[in-house]
Amino acid sequence: MEMDFIGKTALVTGSTSGIGRATALKLAERGAHVIVSGRDAERGRATVDAIHQAGGAADFIPANLNDAEDVRELARRALAISGGRVDILVNNAGIFPFGPTPEVSDEQLEAVAAVNVNAPFILVAELAPAMVAGNGGAVVNVTTMVANFGMAGMALYGSSKAALQLLTKAWAAEFGPHNVRVNAVSPGPTRTEGTAGMGEGLDQLASTTPAGRPGSAEDVADAIVFLASDAAHHVHGAVLPVDGGRIAV
Ligand code: NAP
């Protein structure tokens, strides 16, 4: 196992579950000090315990990303824990309420914007300056295949992730010249706690992909870790599909 993240701190939002937790475990395995975050302290503790049991380093900072002040407090505490610089930021936390446009409530509209777009924006605004001033850094955003094409029932969710996809490129332009790489992964149907309720619907969605089946949280985490690593040192502003080939065909 490569230990290429030794000496680096990584903040992974939404690492109490699914893709975020798998990413936190893999970054810690390779030597990163991981800051685990989410709202659920019990699941946060479970992720931190799993990292400690595997010999890694981790802390949990609770945050509700639906609240801008909480997001700023998360950034402040992450900087304090890391000695002033977070090297890797994974904007993974996301919510995905699917459904017809006429049925979207004002509350859902605001929550999707807050969690999927505004929170990554605030975290980059708060954390990128120290990366720029230090040895550089890496940001990996988690978007979705439905940021790339229209699908009924996914207007709100897909559009929020399309914004995050554009932010990925805008930030690559803004911070890339200062040695901060910004990239994204774009998952397709992936088995996590968050999609457990979809049952066979997830298999049906995945049956239209060349791979023919849903991915795992680990499949997506492997791509995130690659983009965060020095192996991707010349990769800026890329959106890497991890969708079984769905947007290719
Ligand atoms: P998941 O199992 O539901 O996990 C979502 C994570 O986000 C949890 O750790 C949750 O933490 C956190 N989160 C949600 N709302 C939050 C809030 N208000 N404040 C703080 N944290 C919050 O989801 P997943 O399937 O792993 O998805 C992870 C990312 O991949 C999301 O951005 C999603 O849009 C994207 N994605 C997933 C799929 C898929 O098929 N699974 C496909 C494409 C894209 P707490 O509950 O502890 O707050």
C-alpha cells in the first residue's frame, strides 16, 4: 500500500456514510489525517473508529451543511485541527430528492442549493487560500451523471450538480495556477445507504450502462483518491465519470 498522503490532512464531507466514508477510509489507509464530517455523530464516530482500528488518524467534526454558519465553523475547526492548512478537500456530501418539478417544495429548493452548491463554495472560499499560501492542495467534488443529461424527476438535483461541475472548472482556472488542483468525479448508480431505498430501481437505472450494474462506494472512492493524489498532478478541471459508462453511450 502506498503511503503517499502521510503528513497531509483531508477533509471529507459526508463521510458518515456511503461514498464519503469509503473515501475517508482509503485516504487514511494511505497515511492522511482525515477529518470526518456529517450531521450524525454516531455514524461519524463509527467512521473514525474504523480508521483508528486500521491504524490511521481521524477526527470527527459535526456540521449541518444546510446552515452557512455551520459550514464556516467546520472550515475554522478543520483549519485549527490541521495546524492551519487542509491539503485535500473532498466535497462529497449531497442530497438527492428526486421527483416531479411541480412537487418540489421551497424548503427542498433551498436545501439542495445549500448542501450541494453553497457548502462546497464556502469550503473552497475558506480553505483554498491556505492551500495557495502553502504547498498547494487538491479539491475533489462529487457530482453525478445526471449533471450531464436530462432525466425526468432529476431537474433539481441534476441542476445543482451541474453547478458544482462548472464550479470545478472555474476553480481549476482560479486556483490551478497556484498549485491547487480542482477536479470532480461523476458517479452513476452506486450502492450506498443513500440509495438503499431505491431497491431494484437502482439496478434498472444501471442496466442501461455498459457495465450493466451499479457501482460500489469503493469504486467511486478509488477515483476520488486518484484525483487527490500526486499521480494526478497534471489533471486540472477534469470531471471523471465513474458511472459504468452511462454518459459515454
Ligand atoms: P449517502 O449514503 O446518503 O451519504 C450522504 C452523506 O452526506 C452522509 O454522510 C450525510 O451525513 C451527508 N449529508 C447529507 N446532508 C447533509 C447535511 N445537511 N449536512 C452535512 N452532511 C450532510 O449518499 P452517497 O450515495 O454516498 O452520495 C454521496 C455523494 O455522491 C452525494 O453528493 C451524491 O449526490 C453523489 N452521488 C451518489 C450517487 C449514488 O448512486 N449513490 C450517484 C451519483 C452521485 P449525515 O447524514 O451524517 O449528515
